[in-house]
Amino acid sequence: MDIPWWRDAVVYEIYVRSFADASGDGVGDLAGIRERLPYLRRLGVDAIWLTPFYPSPMADGGYDVADYRGVDPMFGSLDDFDALVTQAHELGLRVLVDVVPNHSSSAHPWFQEALRGVGRDRYIFRDHTNNWKSTFSGPAWTQTPDGQYYLHLFAPEQPDFNWRNREVHEEFLDVLRFWLERGVDGFRIDVAMGLYKAEGLPDVGDQSFTSVSPVWGQPEVHGVYREWRRLLDSYPGERMAVGEVWTDDAEDLARYVRPDELHQSFNFAWLEAPWSATAFRKVIDDTLAAVPYATWVLSNHDVVRHRTRYGTDDPGAGLARARAALLTMLALPGSAYLYQGEELGLPEVTDLPDDARQDPIFFRSKGELPGRDGCRVPIPWTVDPPSHEFSPGGVEPWLPQPESFAELSVEKQEGVADSTLEFYRRALALRRALAGEIPYTLEWLDSPEGVLFFTRGPLICALNCGTGPVHLPEHTEVLLTSGPLKRGLLPQDTAVWLRHAS
Ligand code: NOJ
């Protein structure tokens, strides 16, 4: 059987607002992305995933969509989108776009009609509320002037659709067709385990993402993905879908990744694992046992960047661990999702001034939670202030960049042998070169405590999460290390790829 392109693909997430600004308004846009496509090609990724660029009041960074078939003028036009897809394809890069089916913006024409009493059944309106909470803090219900309440599992500006209404299905099938016709290679599905809520909307004790509950993971949602899969399969060129499914249970995840459903689901258990060989090994074993096609991800636009997460107990170790985790991830069977800026070793920006913050989580929690702006700070392309050429000329970016970004800029790292950028380029190039030799399977080798050794055909990967250096497993060649070896030993917080005679 031919291997589908997405099985081992490295997909690069572009948070559109923060990648590159060509128009000079301080906000990233589609034309900016186009200019930087050669950078991504050179980095060595296979595909890009664009976060929402659709018309939106931006109550949640564009995850509040007012028109599912357009481009917000802030980000460009449909012509810009078409040009981006064409140019990406010419460079051999596939393009995934975000689809946001759990909720629309409150500015969407359907919701505006619903407020006027027309077509309320497309959303979830009730005379009485239940005890559900918004994921962004506060109640999940907002009252309308005529006394009814509507459900929003996120911000009040994001009313949840009623997927028990067939019209909602037809609308989204049509939205998918719209983008498929424009040449997209697939979709990232926002809140893929949401969509259906339990009949009767019963009160809940625990609303966390980690299990099937009246709020998340209702079985009916699988019918939606079966319909979507049939649609995707009716187009040529292996169009695919990856679901945003938050669960720490690999069996739960596997329910979405089936031959007649989604091609992939994000594996957030990998991202949530602490810096621990035991924890990493458990996630790897559980994942490979449960899903036919694995994915791995360390960072995205919703979580604290992994350099900072891994440095919580020891800030100096964050970058070394981030690089080691990346090398390990790229050695695992399946597809890997990267988040813009991790190839520069960007940290979470933890000291944004309150008046710069924009995430609704910060506002709805009344400042108790910092929100997600710290991982969304625009990319530093050069050392130059004020925006490191994220925006042209003297324009300030929509979120301020810290001083440390100059040293981490692309310009500063380009061509510097031990920089994180060059390390990513080498790792991705090597992964590509080895692809034909490596089986999908993985075997564990005996290793000291706190250390993982695994092999896939001629490749061995070793990761040291322990407290001191260890001997390398038997090998014929050192292919790549995430940091220097010390007298032939693998230091702590370091990973290595080795070749062995097979
Ligand atoms: C997940 C998205 O990644 C996040 O940014 C957004 O706030 C929520 N879904 C709601 O759409």
C-alpha cells in the first residue's frame, strides 16, 4: 500500500496574526506568509496549517468566525489565499486550514437572525441554564434581551451550534467543499470532541477535557466525521483532517482516528507529559498501541511554549530539553506538528504588560489567568527594532516582543552551526533522508534509569532525562545530537540519533 503523504508529515502551525505582516498594520497576514514560504521550504517541513483567517470580530483571535467562506481584510483577500496555496504547492508544501464547527461568532448572520428570533434552533437556546462553565472562565450561558439564554462553551461571542439540527451539517459540508475546491489539502478541526452535547444538557461534576462527559466527546460526533471523511475521499489528492481532541486517554483518541473518520488527532498527551523518561515512554506506548496513525506535538498557540514548560524547575535547562524532546519526537513513528517560533527556541513571554494582553481568558478570569498571549508574540525575523521585521518599517507589532527576541531572531541564527534554527533544519533534513529506510514500528532497547533508547530499523534514538551522563548504545555512527556529547557520553537533557548496522 502506498503511504499517504500525511502519515509521516511534519506540519508547521502558522498562527496567522503573528507570523509575518506584509501590509504594515502590525498584524500578520496571508501576503506576509507568502513572502516567508521559502523560509519554510528551507526549514524542511511538509505542510503548513493556517489558524483562522476568516472574517471575524477577533473576540478569540479569529476562532470566532463570522463568515466561513471569506478572508478578513486584516489578513488579505481570497485572491491572496489562492496565491498562497498556489505558491505553497509550487514549493512542495501542502496547506491545511482551520475549520471551527463547534461555534460561530456572535456576529455570524445566523446568530444575528437567532437574536431576532429567526432560526434559533441552529444554536442552543434555553429558558433555563445548567451548571456548565465556559472554558474561558465564568458561566457558559448568556441571557438575551428576550430572556432566553444561549450556550457558549468558550466566550459569549462564540455561541455553540446545535449539531442536532441537520442544517448545521449541510452548512459545514458546504464550507468544507468551498475550501477543498480552492485546493486545500486538509483541515484542522477546532474542538473536534465538542459539537454534540448530551440530550437534556444535564448538570456535570467535572467539565475537564479529559473524559467523555455530557459536555465533550458525545458519541454522535463520530457521525459528523464519517460524513466529512466521505466528502474528503471524494476529492483527488489525499485530502485529510486532523482533530483537536483534548483527552489524556489514548483509547478515547483512537475513537476519532478510524479508517472511515479522521485521519489524525492531535496527541496532547505528549505535550502534557512532564520531563520524565517514564512519562514519555508511557505516552509513546499507549499511543502506538491505540492509534493506527500517531501524531506528536510539543507546542501550539494555546499552551505555554515547551522551552518554558521544561524549564519550570530549572530555567537554564529549558532550551536543551526542548531540543532533546524535538529530536525524540522526530524519531517517533507518525506525523509531527511544529509551532511557529519553536525552531528559534522562543520562550513563552511571561511578562507582557496587562494593557497589551488580548486573550479573552485573561479578561474573563479578571486577570487571574495570564491567558495565551505569551506564546503568540510575533516572530522576530531580524535583530532590528521595533518589530524585528515582523512588520515593515517602523511599525509596532500587535503584541510587544521582549528584548531577548533579537538574539533569537532568524537573522541571528541563520548559518550559526549550533543555533536552534540550524539544528531544526538538520533534524528535518535527516528525517527526510532516512524516511525510506525506517519502518513505522518502534522497538525499545534496554537503557539506564531516566533514559530512553529506541530503535527503528537502522536508526537509534537515545534521550537522557536523567541526572548524569550515560553511555551511548552500540552504534556505528553518530548522526545528530541535540547538544554536545561529553567525552563520548550522552549528557543529561540531551538526545542523539545514531545509526547502527542492521
Ligand atoms: C481551540 C483553539 O485552538 C483555541 O485557540 C480557541 O480559543 C478554542 N479552540 C475555541 O475555538
